[in-house]
Amino acid sequence: MSSPEERTRAISQHLNASSASIFNTLENLPLDPIFALSAAYAADPDPLKINLGIGAYRDNDGKPWVLPVVRKVKERLLSDPALNHEYLAIDGLRSFTDASAKMILGSDSAAIKENRFAGVQAISGTGAVRLGADLLHKIKPNASVYVSSPTWGNHISIFEDAGFGVKTYKYWDATARGLAFAEFINVLKTAESGSIFVLHACAHNPTGVDPTQEQWQQIAAVIKEKGHFPFFDCAYQGFASGSLAKDAWAVRYFVEAGFELFVAQSYSKNFGLYSERCGCLTVVTATEQQAVIVRSQLCRINRASISNPPAFGARIVSVVLNDPVLFAEWEENLKTMANRIIKMRGECLRHLIELKTPGSWTHISSQIGMFSFTGLTVAQVKVIKEKFHVYMTDNGRISMAGLNEGNVKRFAEAVDWGIDTGKKHHVKKNQRSAPRSKDIYLHLLVKLYRFLARRTDAKFNKVVLKRLFMSQINRPPLAISRIVHYVGGKAEGKTVVVVGTVTDDLRLLDVPKISIAALRVTDSARSRILAAGGEVLTFDQLALRAPTGKNCILLRGRKSAREAVKHFGAAGVPKSHAKPYVRSKGRKFEKARGRRSSRGYKN
């Protein structure tokens, strides 16, 4: 008979089995890549680690920077006895949203003067994009949404969750490391009419590459011709170039061209209000009445999702944007951030050039904004993170704000090293890219001559490196007599280099004074060379003496000199000089026709 505990356990198991959880159909999703990267950085104990993943500004000491104007306004608000914690309106703080619209559209914009705009407060730029996506799905539920490839990692998720089918247009030209403008225009022309195109107003994330003003004009012309709807995402106004007007040029041009459009604005970067989640969706319509309707629809969506937006960040921004003195101070703060990032771009490029890092890196300085698309491969990013503890996204995007005078050189050195180690060279399948031998010294020589081959233009180092990869069969030995024959009287002041073994040859009676560098030299050959007043060098010694191969004579043994070559082909075949295999030499080992071991002859 079972005990009470066993019966209780059985009943519990029965109840659990009969009442399945509604959560059983859910799967555990991976952590967002950016925040997973930040978590890995935080857990890394290395004191020299560098975080280039998260898009947040850091000062030259690598610390978060509270803008002086923000600190000043914050203290003013906190000391105001009239400050309370009442709800804001559903569409947010009106002084904030109106000022946001004027900042992005320009105070002299026709849309502002004619009241053809609606500004609704949102949960930072992310919330503004989602707010616009939800309204567009009501208006154009069957439209396709096009985002750039690559784009901010959240764009696709936001529009898919809003119910749209999301497509991409090529934006990044990996070869030129710039804008794929022709491909972009082609997608605009071939996309179904009335599609929604998500455009980065400035400082494209993640590439840092923006169209020129002339290119923006061509983009606008095609969008108008095809009846597409432009949805601008503007997270870096003023932060990209240091000029609010310059960074808003594309949006203002579209408005002047007569477009209706959405602009999602974020104040995380340009005000440093990352955790305050302060944003605004500004909508430009054709008429004032349409703007009123749009505002009512956006309020309906806000009410059903967040009810009311948060107040504190919006109050800070509102005070600054509506006070000329504070506004001017904020512009100076913007220039401080923008100029430091521009300086880091220049310093990074300078160090890469000084290191003679392979490839062109001018895109580092030509890109703008917080991010730079380095062009590093996944393999290169991996080895850089593992060896130098530099944290960046797998696609090679880095936050320039994470660089400072204390780590920019170290980052350049990490990239320089990663280019060598992480690069996947295109080679033939039958051509080695590393020796198969486990010899540690040989692998060290490969690293040494790979470095020399990249750092110098000397063909000598490339040939030595290639031969270090080879098998012993392809590195046949070379006798001293052959070396003397090849060099003749030209050995004085020269070093004979053999990527293989140097052997002795007793037929050579007199060994001249000669300098030889080889992987291996037999004992007898070494003693004869040294006795003649010559020298025997290792390859690491050779690298110090002649890093470019100057005054070196590179030789190799004849592959046809190997014993096995003498047996290639078939004995007895016309024009074949193949030597037949025999068990050994001597009469008793020969196999004579018609004689067998049973007759007393040994085989």
C-alpha cells in the first residue's frame, strides 16, 4: 500500500498533466543583439575592453555625458514648487510637440504657417515609428513597407508587428563602401505604386552614409512619380553634423516639394535623454482640416497603447526649444558632441593609415553621425572581440562615440590585426593557406612572413610565405653543390635562401664561403659551411637582416630530383624512362622469368 506522500505526489502529477499551460506554445526568443552585446561587455573583466555597440554618446573619458543645458534645466524644474505629476494630454505636451515640428520643418515652413501639421508625443523615436506605423496600417493596410538594407534593427520588427509586409531596398555598396544609389533608385521605380518608404533623415543607421542634396532631389522626384509615401526617421538632428538645419534638409525639401509625410523624432541622442524616452511624431498634411483629423486618430492609438506620454523629458526639451538663450547653449552642446565624433573619425583614419592597414578606410571619415559601417566581416569582428575585447555588432557597425583619445589607437591596432587574422582569402581548393604541420616554429614563421608580406611590397616575402605553406614533397632538399652551381661567383655579400632542407654533397671538394638561410641544414652541411667561414641563418634572423629580401637569392630544390619521380610512368612503355621498382640490389633479389622459389631461388 502506497504512503500518503506517494499518493499526494501522484495526484499532483495527474492534475499537472490534465491542465496544460497556455504558455506551452510559446518559444523562448533570443535577447536583442545590441543589448546582448552590452551584457557581454559588462561581464568582461578585461580593463582595456571597448564598447562600440550601444548607440549612446560618451565623453573623452568614456563616461556618459549629461548636457550642461539639460542639467541646468533639470535643476530649474526640480526647484519649481509648481511642478506636479499630473497626466499630460493624450497627444502630449503641446509646447513640446509644436516646438519639435518647427525644429524639423523650419519655423518658416509653409506647413507650419498654414497649420498643416500635427505633432503627437511618443515614447522616443521607437514609439514615434510605431505610432506612425499603426496609423498607416489603418490607411494603407495592403501597402508594402520598404526599409533600407541594412537599417536600424528595430524597423522591420515594428512594421511587421503593425501588420505590414516588409521589403528592403539596397542601400550599402560593400565594394565602394558608400551609397548604392543606382540600386536604391531602381527599387523606387520598380516598387508597386503607393508603397511606404522608410527614409533616414540624416546620419543613416548603421552605415553613416547619407545621400547628397542632389541625390535627395532625385529620390523625391521618383517617389512623387510613383505615389509612394515617405516616412522619415530622424534620430540625430543636430547630432550628425552639428547643424540642425543641415541635418533637416531632406525633410524640409520634401515638404517644399508638396509631400505629405511622417517624421519620427527622437531626443535620446541630441539631448542625451536616453532613459526619458522622449519623442514626437510630426505629420505634414495637405490641409489644416486633415491635420486635425490625423491628430485625433493618433490620440486614439496613443490612448489604447500608452494612454498618456511621460512628462519630464518633454518638459526639459520644451524649455530649451522655446528659450532663445538656452536654445543657443544647446546648439553649442550639440557641436561639442558632433565635433568630438568627427575628431575620432579623423584619428581612427590616421592610425589605420600609419599602420598601413590593407584596404581603403577613407569611408571612416566621410561617414557622419554616431555610427560607422567599417566593412569588417563577421570573422574579423569575431577575432577582434576575442583577442582585443572590442565589442561591436557582427556586421561591423561601430559607435564612434565609444572611441576616445585613450582607446582609438588600440582600436585601430585591433582592426589592423583582425584584417590579417579574420580575413577569408579566396584561394584555390588545392592551394594551402596554412601549413598542415604541427611544428610551432613553422607556424610562428608563417605569422612573421604573413606580416612582412602585408607590410612590404617585396615579392620575396610573398614567395617565402607561400613556400612555408607547402608540404615537404613540394619543398625538395637542395645540396650544397647545387647552390654553388646556381650562385657561382655571385655569393659575396648575398644570402642564399632555401625554404626547405640544405644537404651535404661529398662530391663537392671545396665549399666556398657562403651565407645560407634555410628551414633545416644537415649536420655535415652545416659543419662544412661554417668551416669555410660562412654562416647559417634561421628565417627569423633573416627577417631582421633583410625584411624586404634585399641581397637575397631565393632557391629551391628540383622536384624532379626526388627518388619517387624516377618511377613515374610505366617501365617499357615507349618514350618512358621510368625506373622499375626492385626489392633491393643484387643478383639474389632479382626476379628472373621462369624461376620460382620452389626451385631454390629466393625472390
